[in-house]
Amino acid sequence: MAKNLNDNVRKTYKDYKKEYVELEVKKERLINEIRQRLLNVATANPDAIVTEMGDTEIRAKSIANANYIKGIEIPTCILYIQKIEEWLAKQNPIQQKEIEFDS
């Protein structure tokens, strides 16, 4: 098996710095993508219930604002997307049947 020439080379601070910056850029892109997805699904489905506060249902139209979404933590954004997608699935319970082929 051929050995990679870089296997015996130690990384320098420049290598670590470059990797770190690349990861930060990827993280920021993912965060922006998640927030944009939440804005899109909340705007498209204003009546979806994203959470409850006591006896009050909080609907997607209440959070469908880019500035408001920027203040929401990412795990909560993901949870809200999940809630809206689950709400949508309940609104449209008809699922397309999978076609099975004989082998």
C-alpha cells in the first residue's frame, strides 16, 4: 500500500490556523442556512405551532422575521423547523407509496 508523503510531516501553526478558519466559515454558512430555512418555512406556514407558553400556542407567524430569528439559538431554530415540518406532515397525511421491485 502506497504511503502518503504527508503522513510523516507535522502540521504547523499555519496548517491549524487555515483549518480553523475554514471550519469557522463552514459553521457560519450552516448557521445562515438554518436561519434562512426557518424564515422560509415560518413564512410559508404561518399557522404552524412552533411552541407553547403555558396555555398559549405560539405560531410560526410570530417568529417569521429575519431580525427576530437572528436572536434565536441554533438548536432552537432546528427545533422550530422540526415542529413546522411535523405540523405540515399532519396537515397532509397522504404519503406517496414506495414502489417495490422484485429482485
